[in-house]
Amino acid sequence: MSEKSVEVVEGLVVRVPPGGRRTYSVAAKRALVQSCFRPGVSVASTALANGINANLLRRWMVVYGPGGKSPNAPGTRVSLVPVSTGSAATLRAASSSDWSIEIIFMGATIRVRGTIDTRALRNVLDCLAQRA
């Protein structure tokens, strides 16, 4: 397989304190990660060309790639938020086949319509929480 040319990102290192860890530009990290998602591009070669460890670049791909976690909260977890569906009278009048749930997770949308089995929904939410 022929490999595409490796992109060298300018301005990746923002600061190098004496004897300390380097500080990297968030914009440069995002640009580097985007280049890694192109077909035929080697993550190891990209990391080597930019003077960083391939494992560090892979971690950035999780954080800054499609459906990535927030860089400010790397240990973020899935949490449920209250949703208003209408008045109590409307809820009592609706049949169970009218229910609908939409979950947006890691760039994908999961829609559940109709009769919702609470145990099956709990299993889905538990699986999503483990992947977050």
C-alpha cells in the first residue's frame, strides 16, 4: 500500500520549560489529528515527523478526533439530563407506543421509538456509559 505524504504541523510546541513537559497548541493538535484520519496515513510516521510519541498522538486522536471527548474533561462520563416532554395531562393521555427517545453519543444518534422496555434501555445506557 502506498502511503500518503506525512504532514508536519508548524507551531505544535508552544512552550518548553527547562526540565519540564512540553505544552502543545490545541489548534495544532487538532490539525495533526485530522491529518491522521486520511486514508493511507500512518500515525507512527506522522508522530515521528512531528517529533512526538505515537502513543501521545493516538491519545490526541481519541480526544480531538470525530466524536472525541472534551479536552477540558478527559474523564467525562455519560450523564442523563432532565427532559421536558409536555404537561402531565399530555403524558397521561399518550399511549406507550407514542414514546420516543433520542441519544446523541460520540457523533452517532440513537433513536428508540414505540414501546420502550426499561430493562433493555438500562442495558443500552450502561454500555454507553462504559464506552465514555
